[in-house]
Amino acid sequence: MAKLCSSCNLLLLVPLLFISALGALQYSGANSDQTPVFFIFGDSTFDVGTNNNLLNSGAKSNFPYNGIDFANSTPTGRFSNGFNTADQIVRLFGYEKSPQPYLTLVQDPSTFKTNILHGVNFASGGAGILDATGNQTYGEVVSMGQQVQQFQLVQGNITEVLGPDAAAHFLCKSLFLISIGSNDIFDHYRYNRDTNLFNLGARKFGIVSIPPIGCCPYARLQNTTTTGGLPGCLTELNDDAQAFQLMVASLLEGLKYELNHEFKYSLGDVYTMTNIMLGNPGKFGGFKDAVMACCGKGQLNAKKPCNISENPNLCPNRSEYVFWDMFHPTEHAAGLVAETLYDGFSPIVVPMNFSQLAQI
Ligand SMILES: *[C@@H]1O[C@H](CO)[C@@H](O)[C@H](O)[C@H]1NC(C)=O
Ligand SMILES: *[C@@H]1O[C@H](CO)[C@@H](O)[C@H](O)[C@H]1NC(C)=O
Ligand SMILES: *[C@@H]1O[C@H](CO)[C@@H](O)[C@H](O)[C@H]1NC(C)=O
Ligand SMILES: *[C@@H]1O[C@H](CO)[C@@H](O)[C@H](O)[C@H]1NC(C)=O
Ligand SMILES: *[C@@H]1O[C@H](CO)[C@@H](O)[C@H](O)[C@H]1NC(C)=O
Ligand SMILES: *[C@@H]1O[C@H](CO)[C@@H](O)[C@H](O)[C@H]1NC(C)=O
């Protein structure tokens, strides 16, 4: 049995062990101590179908060729040819794929309370730091703040099922994966003390920073300077992403002290790991193309979305490409990132990797 989280009051050790055994029975032993339950927040890199449930969202991907390498080539709402980064991370912990979207689970009240004990994905394409922009561009997204509010309901439901002590224990062992919304989280933590993930019992955070978004095919199209016929990355966006990484690193370090080390995290420097991949795509991943989108139309296949009805180009071997569409990585690229998060080391993943985070 792994050590209890420090946040679980040690005075409650005996009852907690008892309750946790009980809990294990109730949720059918689906998670051993090595297999944490995941609660997932963020944007399109983690969205597994949240936005399918939003009538007025323009940020959708539940149409072919998205999902072409997924089971039965189903477009599930993932912004990918197959598994996305959230799936790839939890797969390394033994799951088949990400837990289902909250907005999907909540539609079936008869299974909701059992399902949430296996984790929930709240991520919504278009959400994140550029909340207002997301809204303006896409009409409707679930903002990071709204994702945390949804988790608050789920936390209440879990407490109802397991009772307060076992629920606290359950949550403090769970892993909270967050891509992008770090800013929102911290603002939320500071200005909204009742509704933040930490106060709702979350203790272990796997945080994924921003990749060099200036190098995605869409961003390259805005750069008129070409080298060997290919437009360069957008310097400004990459500089911002890099600065963000540093800012998040210092914020997290600060929070750790502020919260008396009860707050555990692993921060993945996706900026650097992706840059290494882009700089030597053949060596890191066997990629043949790290510039163009596999699927789309026009220059770099980045002028049009990967929408089958618009007759886009589709590369035959998705594993040869870093980029699936004008914004998002392929399943193969996302898988390499996930592996690095899982078992990488400092300074790419600090102060520990995701597998260690799960074990402490
Ligand atoms: C985004 O738009 C929806 C409706 O379109 C609105 O309810 C919501 O408050 C907006 N969120 C933000 C953060 O502006
Ligand atoms: C979950 O909790 C919310 C808020 O307390 C409640 O409205 C909802 O009915 C609960 N869901 C289930 C399935 O019990
Ligand atoms: C365009 O790409 C070039 C070459 O990589 C780079 O030096 C330049 O700063 C980029 N321009 C902009 C506007 O980002
Ligand atoms: C697809 O590309 C990957 C990476 O270059 C390669 O390992 C694999 O053999 C290719 N698959 C096929 C069917 O050609
Ligand atoms: C895909 O393209 C078709 C044809 O242009 C269009 O009607 C449809 O709205 C597009 N779907 C999405 C989700 O953009
Ligand atoms: C990260 O994860 C691996 C695999 O779980 C572990 O063996 C390794 O010690 C970790 N690396 C570092 C530097 O923390």
C-alpha cells in the first residue's frame, strides 16, 4: 500500500485505511494504488468530447478525418487522428483511454455516480488562458473557471457516495492533469478561495505548459520570412510560451511553500520537449515532416480544417507527421510528449515526473 497523502490527516490513519478498503470494494477495485484516478482539465489538447455537448461551439472536431486512427475510425471530438495527450498520459498508467467528459457522464444519472469514481475529463477545446478570445472565436467553450465549478459538483457527488473521509482520501490520491489553464487556476486559487481545486481536495497536479505554438502550421502561415521555401515560426508566440513556462514554474514553487508542501506537482516543460522534437524530428520520433499539417488544405495544409466535406489532403502515414491539423499534434507526437511527462527527468519535468507524482 502506497503512503497516504500528507494531506490526509495522519491521525485518521486507521479509519482511513479501513474506509479506503471499503471504498475499493465500492468502486470495484478499479484503481490500485499504482493506478491513480484522473481528473483532467484544460483545452483542446485534452478534450475528449466535451465540446460535442455544446450546441453553439465552433471549437469542435467530431467529424472525419479526425479520429481516423481511433477505434473504428470514429471522430470522438478529440482534436487528433487518434488518442490525444490526455489519453496518452493515462494509457501509461494502464488505462485504455481518458475518462469520459463530464458533460457526457452527467447525461446519464443512473451511471453517473459510479462513473465519476473512475475519473472525469472536463477539458474543453478553446478554453484556457485566452478565455475571452476563446469565447469570441468559438462562441461557446467551458472556461477553466467553469470546469472547476463542474468539478465542485463532482466532488460533492463523490462525497455523497463515499462519505467525507474516504472522499478526501480518494481525491488526495487522484491526479489532476491540467494543460494550459494554469493562469486561471492560480487566479482562481487567489481570488476565489471557496472554489479552487486545492480547497476541493486536490493535492497532486500534473501540469503541462504551452508548446511552441508559434511553430504550428497555422502560426507559420503568418510569417512571411521563408527559409528553403518554408515559413519560419512566429517568434513572438514562442517567446510568450517560453515566458509562460518560467512564470508557471515559479508560481508552482511558491504555491508549494504557501500550502505547506501539501500541494504536490509535476510540471512538464512541453515547450522545450516539443522544440527538441521539432529541431530533430527524424531522431526524436522518426518523423518525416515537422512543419506541415497532415490533414487540411492550402499552404502547409493549414488554410482549411481537416473536414472531410471540404476534401482536404490527408497524409497516408500519420506517424510521419508532428502536426495532425493546423493546430494540433498527431497521436504519435502526443504519445512522445506523454512518455516524457511520465518518465522524463529534470529540467524537462520538475521537480519529479508524473509516475513519481502518482507514487508519492
Ligand atoms: C462565454 O459565452 C457564454 C455564452 O456564449 C457565456 O455564458 C459565458 O459567460 C462566456 N464566458 C466568458 C468567460 O466570457
Ligand atoms: C451531484 O451533485 C449536484 C450538486 O449537489 C446535484 O445537483 C446532482 O443531482 C448530483 N448528481 C447526482 C447524480 O446525484
Ligand atoms: C519568421 O521566421 C524567421 C526565421 O525563423 C524569424 O527569424 C522571424 O523572427 C519570424 N518572423 C516573425 C514575425 O515571427
Ligand atoms: C509510418 O511511419 C513511421 C514513422 O516514420 C514508421 O515507423 C512506420 O513504419 C510507417 N508505417 C507504414 C505502414 O509505412
Ligand atoms: C465541414 O464542411 C462542410 C462543407 O463545407 C460544412 O457544411 C460543415 O459545416 C463543416 N463542418 C464543420 C464542423 O466545420
Ligand atoms: C521518472 O520516472 C521513471 C519511471 O517511473 C523513474 O524510474 C525515474 O527515476 C524518474 N526519473 C527521474 C529523474 O525522476
